[in-house]
Amino acid sequence: SRRMVWYYVHGLYGIVADDMDYSSINSLVGIKKAGIVTLKKFIKYVGCLTGSVGMLEYHFDHRYTQPFSSKDKVHITLLAAEARMQAALIYSMRASAKYLASKSQKS
């Protein structure tokens, strides 16, 4: 689900939603297995290092139990990148609000 990708990337940056059941993410993206690049790991990689995604990461599904089409991979990559950008905006707005509040208290 799109929401799970979005909330998982936000969770990587410490932004959690009260209405999200984070245990359902593991059921969607599969179980981690040693040495296998899972969808969850791909989402984490894209969410943290968006500009570094190469062909090796993009072609992860030959080692995964469920094959994904190119359309699905691009969709997941865009969702993760947008969620990362939103997390950065949330943090920057929070820092700006904190700065303005401290500046107004000094005056």
C-alpha cells in the first residue's frame, strides 16, 4: 500500500503517526531473510539515499520472492523520495518555528 511506504519512510526519520499500525508493514513487504534484499530494505535505501540508487538496487526483485514490474519500482521510488522530502520540510518548518519563538521571547 502507498500509505505504508510513506509512513515507513517517515518512521525512518522519526516521524510517527498515531493512526498507523507499523506491524502491518512487515506483512506487506515480506520477511527479512539473511542475504536477500527485501522490498523493505529497498524502500529504506531509497528513502535514505535517493540519489544513490543504481541498477543493482533497482533490479533487486530477482532475489526476492515476488517480482515487481518497472512501473511498481518507479512508483515505490517516487513515493519514498517524496516522503523523504516531506520529512525534511517538516523538520525545517519545526526548526524555523522554534527559532522564531526563541527570537520573540528575547525581544
